Amino acid sequence: MVRGHRTRPGGAGLRLLAATAAVTDRVDVAVVGGGIAGMAVAYELAADRKVLVLEADSGVGLHATGRSAGTLALGYGPPRIRPATRLGLPLLKEPPFGAPLVTPRPVLWFADRAHAVDAWTRFQEVCASTSDTRIVDRTEVPEIAPLLRAEAVAVAMLDESAMDIDVHGLISGYLKGLRTRGGQVQTGWRLVSAEHHGDWRLAAADGRTVRADVVVNAGGGWAAEIAATLGDGSVPLRIQRRSAFLARSHACPPVPGGAMVASASGAFYVKPEGTGYLCSPIDRTVVPAHDPKPDELAIARAIEDINAATELDLRSVTTAWAGLQCFSPDGLPVVGFSLAVPAMFWLAGLAGFGIQTAPGFGMLAAASIRGETSGGLSPFEPGRFN
């Protein structure tokens, strides 16, 4: 039996005290959603705007943000999102609100014989567009990832520039920076109605209200519901569950700084963490927006796949959790002003690369909301679905 948790043990979420304290009821920008994307754009905008973050839960970063593996790999994700990852790198390396938030952690992608042809094509595309990745010879794999069985690796690709992100430090820094700039957060704020008459008038389930010139939909797994309340049903988002778990290996204890290993077929990933391993079956079950529990069957299959491909010999799960990922039909983020309703800005669909791209997309979104030129958002405009 898997012991499930709402959030990842030791995860990044921050529960806030005095959640319903009085706040300014008239702001320039209301950001609906206190995950990493919402906090990133709120922090950026607070430099010259009155900003209020409205979060339905009891704190910020408690859902997908707090349940993330916290990995940054420049070759990960569709090619069009990679510039956003690079744009946010300086903030992660030298954040204005504290110590560096990234540490080196190479990532090795591999494929067995059955998936080698497809993987080889993808690896070549990534290596051609990202100088930090390279295809590695099978003879190099034992030194990079000694936990992998030799017979499990037909082709492999290494990202030596990949990093761990201190997700707790990032969300904490955004919160601190937002407050320093005069921005505010209200938790327990579940949006139930919205009207636009010259400005937005938003109402929460408990009767609280706020007026704003611009509303940012950064609702993560709930972005479609929030958009519907705001009157924009033009973007058909898909919500998927992703399970993860911690396990220990007596056969192959983790090496500090050891490489993260990911199956190119999407069967699993394994990342050394503390005295054990952070693992995921990389499940993609379509679900409604809710607070998910881990999929025990998917985790059991992942353990079988991991033990077949590695020397870990995992026997049991220490703990497990799950989070929601939000996808657009083409798999790219949805970032830009709505064409269906006025003064509503989309910041959704960041899917499985939200943590690494949120700083960059937060900067791009803030620039667009200010009316500055932001050509980097053209592939992500919501109008592409109309």
C-alpha cells in the first residue's frame, strides 16, 4: 500500500498566516492562482503596479509547484519553450531576494533497443539546438549513471548543464519580493463570479470582493474553470495527473550529485534525493481539476520498469503524492491577452516544465501586460485556438 500525501514531503508550498487579513480592494492587477507561474508574474508586475494574488488554498505553491521534481534541463520540452527557460536563468543563479537557487545535477536520457530509433531522432534534434547536450557512447554510461543496467541502454543523451531548482527557495523568494514591493496575497479565495464593466469585479465564495484593471489567469490545474468564470472558454485545456514517490535502495545507495536518469520512452525517471530516490511513472491520466492522489497501479508498474532497467532493486515506497499538469491542445503554454473578454491575461498550460520556465514566462507576461513589446510570446498567444 502506498502512503499518499496532499503535498510532497518537504515540498515547496507555503501556508500563510492571517490569510483573510484586510487588503486593498482596488488593484491594478489581480493574479488568480498562487502557484509558481502566478507568483512569478505577480513579483515582476509589483515593481510598478498594485498587485494582489488570489489563491484558493491556504497557501502558495501547495499544488503542482510543491509537488515538482524541481529539475531544470535546457534541452527539456518543446524547442519553443527553451528561450523562456534561458531567460529565467539569471534570476535563478543570482536571485535578487537571496542565495542562488540552482545546483548542478546532470540528466541522462536513455532508451532501450525497442525505443532506440525514435529516441535517436529526438536526441539529435535536441543536441542540434542545445549546445549543452550531447549523445553519449554506451561505454560512458556506467561512469555517468552506474545504477543503469548495460543491457537497458541502446542510446543515451546527457545534459551536463542541468540543475536542481530550490523550488521552496524560489516560491519563498517570490513571496518575499512581492511583499517588499507592496504586493499582497489572499488565500482561501475561491473565485465564484466575475464581471467586467470598465474594470473587473471579482467575488469569492466567502463574500470577499476585489476590483482590478487586469486579471491574470494563472490557475494551473484549475485554469479552465477560472477562464469559464471570467467568460473565456476559447482554450480547450486538458488536465493530467502525475504521480511521484520516494523509495530507498539498499542495493545501490544514491551518490551525492549523481545524475538524474530518465527513460526516453516516458516510462519513468529516477533522481537521487537525500538517502533515497525520487521516482515517477510519468503517468498522464486525464482527470478533472481536483486534489489528486497518487496512482498506485502506475507506481507499481514504474517500480517494475525501474528494477528491470537499473540495479536499484526497489522493494517498497516510502511515500507518494500526485499533482496536476495543465496542457493546451498543442502542448505549448498559453500566455497572452484573451481575445474573448477584455483585460484578461492567460498564463496557463505550462505542463511539465512550469518550474523551469516560470521565471522567464513571468518576465515576458509582465512586459506584455505593461504594453511593452514582447515578441517572445507570439507562439503562445491564446488566439491561436480561435
